[in-house]
Amino acid sequence: MNPLLLTDGYKLGHREQYPAGTTLVYSNWTPRKSRIEGVNSVVFFGLQYLIKEYLIKRFNQNFFDQPKEDIVAEYKKYVDHYLGVDYNTSHIEDLHDLGYLPIEIKALPEGTEVPIRVPMFTLVNTKPEFFWLTNYLETLLSNIIWQPCTSATIAKQYRKILNKYASETDKNNLEFVTWQGHDFSMRGMSGTESSILSGMGHALAFSGSDTLPVAKAFETFYNTDVTKELVIGSVNATEHSVMCAGSKDDEIGTFRRLLETYPTGILSVVSDTWDLWKVLTEYLPKLKKEILEREGKLVIRPDSGDPVDIICGCEHENPVVSKGVIELLWNEFGGTVNDQGYKVLNSKIGAIYGDSITIERATQICERLKEKGFASTNVVLGIGSFTYQYNTRDTFGFAMKATYVEVNGEGREIFKDPITDDGTKKSAKGLIQLYSDNGQIKYKDEVSREEEDEGLLQKVFVDGKLIIDDNLMKIRERLLG
């Protein structure tokens, strides 16, 4: 598809709506409000994907490299019938003749945590006749970038929680946390690109992921090499169809066959196809010798019920249910008590829960395990679409707004401040400078061109070319330290 069709329909008329003599439009991308309690900064991530995939690849392949007559005729066909007009396409022809996008993007480094209301990047046209292009691209930019930023921010919040409890209950095993939050979201996302963008955001904070295309995407867009560095990883794992195919009457036989099929490494087995508690109290004790003699870990995966109660136990008339998965595994397989006085399961056995996990539930699981004397690292959490798909652009109030224009050679500092709003939608004004104040990123608006140029924002895209080509490892280092 011609990428100029990837826009909101109302953008089509904006070129003639600007004041006559407009030659420059300067805009910024900013998270304006957090709707997640306790999260006051947003991880910036995804711009390099957008630039490589859309502003370079798709604009070249599907616009600049196509015959102008075909491109213009197609564009005019859709717009004429959409608006019911004889649309003037001269500006589209001029852009095709130019052969590149005359846009400059200046941005913070990806992986930076940016406070709410502080801009992440700016856009401005580099040729006066293409002033209309800056905000024409808003729809595409917003459509692509809000999700990786949002998912990366939420993943970082999970990482903070898991780091905190691991430090309190198993401080000598902190490296395990990179695997403790595992991306289970792909099947529940709104499409493959959504899955990849969100999955890449998750993978800034964690290495565990079942979203396989994320590995390819990082190689394509963020200069990684899966043969030389850890991008994402997972383990052999079953699904309910495997367990059902082995039959309910011989579920223990299915477990035994799986242990024989995978004599080494981590093996995750979904264990609530029928009766989780029978698996824990009848089948596993009968398989204890095979499990302990195996060169690897068997991971039990419950997949239904309240995850906090299932993992940690709850008040229940059945004493088995009241103990929960971790305590039942401890009672059968034991383990060690670490220097901090918390129980760590035998390395041959473990648990993962991957259904309906949220930040609140993750916190409750860690807290209740701690209260029972267990290290938080005894369980892995599968973080799925129940976390990542339940978000929108408004989760962090992302918006791209113009704050400076030039009309007939005169600079105008412009801004938005609706009287009916609570202040969320109030924009910056004029040119913007980002600066560091004791390690905190802040911004000044209404600055001069010289001040704007001296700020933290760096040129990453100019006139169709990528200027900074970042890599995953550097981005992770910025985010995780």
C-alpha cells in the first residue's frame, strides 16, 4: 500500500487549511498522562522500527520507487471517491519527484525512561513546500509507536516488582529475574505487527518470550545477532491438546513419556487439563525418582483459576488447595533455605503461571509467597494479552502536537490549552529544549533555535536517511542499567 494512504482521512485537507505562506511545521511526540497507578515515566522505544520499516522501506518500495503516474492515479482515485471532490495531487507529485521524505526527526535515545509530559522526539519539515508533511505523518507515527512504548513501560514495571521481591527473598539469584517475566501474549494481540511491537517492548526488560518473531524483528531493526547474543529464549512446553491426546485415564503416562522424550533441560508441562491437585499430590510423587534423576527441571504450569490463590494457596476446606502449588512442591521435593531465610525449591522442580496475570496479581503472588517464607523466584509468570492488549494510546496519553510554525518568514509559537480540559491536553509552546537536571529529564519550551539545538534530542532521521542506528543491547543497558 502507498504509505501516504496510511493516514486519518481528515489529514487530506490540512495542506490548504494552514495559513497562506506557511513554510514550516514543528511538532513533538509526548506522553501526556499516566493511567497506571505508580507509573510516572514512560519508556521510549519503537522509533527505529518505524523509521526503517515505514519511513525508509515502505516509502521507497511503495511510493518513491513506483511509477509516479501509477502512484498519483491510485492516490487520487481513493481520495476523490472518499471526499467526493476532484482532488489536487500536485503536492503528492512534487514529493514523488523529490525522491525522499524531507523530514528531520530528533529524539532521545531509545530505552530512555521519559517523565510524563516530557517530549520524546520532534518532527519538522526540511523543505518549505512540504510543511504539510509533518503532521500528515502523525497518524502513522502514533499508530506504530504508542504500543512498543506502552508495553516496554509495563514490562519495566513488572521487572521492578520482580527485582524488588527477588532482592528481598533471593538476592543471590537476581539474574533469574530476566526469565521470570515471560511473554505469552502473541495469540491474544490485535495482529502480527501488534504482537511484534509489543513483544519487542517486553523483551527490553525480559529475555523470556514465546513471541518467536521478536527474534527476527530485533535482527532486522535493532542490529542483533541471535547466534552471538541473547535476544529472547524459551523452553520445551506442552499444551492441552498434548495432554488430552494422552487421555485423562493415563495422564501420569503422558508425564512419564514427556520426561523420557526430554531427558535434559527445562520442560514445562501444563498440569490443570483435568485435576491440578491430583497431579501435584498423586502423579508427581510417583514420578519423583525420574524427576530428581533427570538432568533438568520439570516446570508445572497451572492455567486456570485465580493465579494468586493457585500459586500461593488460600483459605479452603480442602487442605491441598489451601497450600497452593509452591508449598505442595516444597512438601514433596524440598529444597534449600537461603541466607535470607527463604525457601527455594529443589532445582529439579518449578512452576509457571501464565493466565490473566496483571501487575497487581504479580505483586500479590510475590508478597504472599514472601509471607509464607518462600522466595519469589520459585515461580515464573507468563505475561499475556491480559496485560498487553488491555491498553490504548490513552494509557499514557500519547499525542503529537505542533508547537511552532513559520508563516511568511515569521516564527509563531503555537499551543493548545482547552478550557474544558483538566490540563492533560495542554501542549508545550514553541521550540523545545530537553535537558538533564540531576539525572531527571526536563524540558523548556519557547526557546531559541540555538537553545533547541543544544538540548538532549539528537538527529536520528534526516531527508530519508537514518542517522543513528542503535542496537538492542545498548537499549537494554539504558533501561536496566
